[in-house]
Amino acid sequence: MTELELAGLKVHLNKSALADSGSMKAAVVLLHGFGAPGTDLLSLADVLPVPEGTGLFFPEGPLDLGQVLGRSYSGARAWWPIDMVQLQVAMMTGQVARAAEGLANGLERARDQVIILLNELQERFGIDSNRIVLGGFSQGAVASLDVALRDSRKLAGLLLMSGTMTNPDAVAELAAERVNLPIMLSHGRSDPVLPYSVAEALRDKLINAGCQVTWVPFDGGHGIPRDVQLAAATLLPKWLG
């Protein structure tokens, strides 16, 4: 991996991104989850086969949780603040809507930064938006969905791993403008952080809107198991081939 800066963020990029011609032909941008180190998803570069000349970009969230929450969170980063205690209480008491609303506070600012990142990536490497796959895990998946629905560019695909939706009505309305967008949506049936039921509802809304959804449920919690990795490894060459 090599490091660069985009949108004021540290970004990790696979060293083999350039094709023999010396140009980058496509890009996959993956956003990590809340409380994870900025390098959390780098291991996916070893299991995701992509066409030659595809850049795998792993940006680090702008929020240093060590500075905000104390030394016990040293090295942890986020895309925007989340009150995890409030989220867990809402989950335990069945207040799914309240939990989703709490997740949305700060999402707009994160969306703007990811959009700037995509703008700078396209300008710097000369990649068309329909050659870019955006995605992420958990909070990174929430941000990716929001960007894909609200930004005007057409993406090659969307990888949503163990995410959720914060505004079901907005998803239904905005997804209708993204007909045929390829999306992989994965979620653990025993996820203790973000509800599996909401992921199912998100799946249905995206399908009803005309998106091309590949649904990857799995037995387990909040993570990216091998089944999800294999599904992504199958889809990426098709989306970017």
C-alpha cells in the first residue's frame, strides 16, 4: 500500500493500481466503520480480485476518536460522531426508528467530504464515475448509501456491508432515480449493532426502486465473513470488467 491525501484525508492505495499503460482505469473506494482504525479494511485488497489498473482506495475517517473520547480509543476513527450507548439502548428496547435517527446526526457533513474525495479522485486519476465502485462497512456503508443516492454521478456499483438506512422514506424516493444501480447488500442475522430487520427492509426498498440488488445474508453478527468476501469478489470483476 501507498499513502496519499484526498479531500484532506489520509488514503491508502494499492501499489499495483496502475495498468501497464501507466494509467488507472477504475477505482474501488471502501469506507471503514465507526471506531475502527483507518487501516481496518486493508486486508480486503488481498481477497478482492479486480481488473488490471483498478485502484483500491481505503480512506481514513476524519474524526480521531482518541482525541474526542480519550486514550482508550487511541487509533480509532469515525466518519461522524455516534452515541454508541444511546444506540445500544435503543436497540435493546426495540426502538429501531430512534436508533436510525441517532445514526443520522452528522451524516450530511460526512457525505459532503466523501463527495469531495470522489471529485478529487476523478480529477487526479482521470476516472469516469461509471468506473467507480463505492462501499463500506457499518458506518462506512451508511455513508456510501447516502452518497450514492444523493450525489448525481452514476457509479459502477455499491458495496454495502452490515449497514443500515437512517431515513426509509428518503431511500425509497431517491433510489427510484438509481434504477439498475448494481448493489451488494450483506448483513448478519444476529447483528447486535445494526438491526437485521432494517437491512431486509432496505433490501426491499432498493429492489422495488429498480436497483440490481445482490442480497448476502449470513449467520453471524457485525462483520465481513468469508461469504461476503466471496460475493464481493464475484461481483467486482463483473461491474468493472
